[in-house]
Amino acid sequence: MNIQIEESWKRHLQGEFEKPYFAGLTEKVRQEYMAGTCYPPGKLIFNAFNLCPFDQVRVVIIGQDPYHEPGQAHGLSFSVQDGVAFPPSLINIFKEIQDDLGTPVPPTGNLTRWAEQGVLLLNATLTVRAHMANSHSTLGWQNFTDAAIKALATEREHLVYMLWGGFARSKAYMIDKQKNLVLESVHPSPLSANRGGWFGQHQFSRCNAYLQENGITPIVW
């Protein structure tokens, strides 16, 4: 696995690259990509970091693992590539943004524009085998992505963490709620969202209000 990661993240995570688990993780991922189709494309595995340098992060949205069907995943949680049908969770995200802020649903599910504004769209597991959700969840990625969350929690403040669903909410213990805003809710997937606790939470306006209160430019959702 060729590690091409943005320089500020490389500095903050250098210690992880040197740990034994990371060498093992790299080899497992390399073997998986050689054995069959995996997502995202290798050059996009660290896309979330490359589009959103450490010191520019304003918001963190944690996903579980990449989409596992052709053409979807490109290294950003909840995001799909241009021209790809919106997954159900993303449809509900856009519905809530429209209800909350009045912003029309965009023509593309590509969230690169969020990442470039400082939204770290981080999957806890950065790769997946085609057609097999969570197939790489035991390879060791969470050691690495937890280290990224901890680095932000230690060295940055006044960030907004959006933790959707039980898995993402399990990361809350790493975050100082006195120094940051943590917005927790059910997952935007239809199974969870339709039971209540996703729609009407106004997370996106609350996020922007918090950023503005702390002198930080809000996100254009």
C-alpha cells in the first residue's frame, strides 16, 4: 500500500506509521487489493485526509466503512462519486439539510466540496471488499483512525463532531465536550431515521451557529 497522505496529517500521525500494527495492516490491505476488487481505489484510500489538512478541520463526520458497490466509494464517508445514485443515508442527510437550512438537494452526492471547507469525512475503516460491508473492519484500520480522532481531540478545539448512530457515538469518549461541540443522533439510514431521532435535529444549523460563535467560518452545506 502506497501511503500518500497530506503533509500535516503525516506529521501528526507519523508515530502510527512506525508501529508494528501498521506494517501488518499495510500488508493485509495490499493482499486484499491483489486478491480481488476492493474500494475505494488505492489512490483514494486517504482522500479524507488529503482534502482536509489537520489545521483546516472544522467539522468531523464519522462513518463506519466505505460503500462497497462499483463507482461509489472515493475515500469520504457518506459521499459518492459524481453520477452515482444517492445511497439512502445520503438522501436523508440532504433532506435534513433542506429542512434545516432551506438548501436545495444538490445534483451530486459528491461531498468533496464539504471536505474542502474543512469537513473531515472519516470512515473508521478506510477500505472494504466489493459487495461485502465491514469486510475489512478487523484489519486494524480503527487503530489508525482512532489515532487521528485523538490527535484532533488533543491539539484542536472548537470543532464540531457529528456522531450518527451507535458506532460513531462509541467514539465520543475521546472528545472533550467542554472544548468542542458533539452532536449525537441516530444514523441517517432509513431503518434508523424513520424511527425518529434523525429528522428535525437541526444539526447543520447548530453546527454553523457554534462555529460562528467561536469566530470560525460556517460550512456551506
